[in-house]
Amino acid sequence: MNIAEKTSNPLLDAVKWDDNGLVCAIAQDRHSLRVLMVAWMNKEALIQTVNSGFAHYYSRSRRKQWMKGEESGHTQKVHELRLDCDGDAIVMLIEQNGGIACHTGHESCFYRIWQNGEWQTADAVLKAEDEIYR
């Protein structure tokens, strides 16, 4: 049975959705445990993630569903979903296809570090944006 077909849905019912129907979703590399990115999910994105096994999100700026990697090919295979104690954040242990999670071409969206009174780039660009998105 498809998860969306259930009337009582333990997947969705346990989540504390914000006023916009969203929950914070954190993608973490399953091997290194490095946080790769933070995005938002609505109910549809969470259902699509569970049903497909690949991370889906909701873009607040574009106001639409999207699957990570649908344009770049940098998909995220989900190996485990965890819900925090308050029910308002999801952590996904993922396998990042291509080793690039950030649209800027970095391994992680968290590539800047606060040092000497300023944000400094700590990680190299693995692939230029114009090569990822043609």
C-alpha cells in the first residue's frame, strides 16, 4: 500500500508542521555524518521521499516541490529518516550522488567558517555552477 493511501498516517501525524505546513529537513552524509544541507519539506515532499527513497523538498522561494538532483543529477538516496523529540525537524542519513550537495558546487552547503572576524571559505568548489546547471 502506498503511504499516501492510508487514512491514519503515522508518518505525517507525528510531525509538528509549522504554520506554513513545513518541517525543517537536514541531509546528513551517512558515512562521514557531515551535515550537507538544510531545506524544507511539506507533507507531499515527505511522502515522496518515503515512497521513492530519494530526498524531495519544498522550495519556499519557488513555491514548488522538487527532488534533489532533478536538474543537477546530484540526487540523495535516503537510508534513514529520524524525527527529533519535538517532532519539528527531520534528519535524513543520505548517500549523495556525485559528492556535491550544494548548488554552488561544494560538497556541503556549510562550506564557510567563522575565522578572524569574518566568514571564510573552508572547502573547495568541486564543480563550477555553470557546469552543473547548463
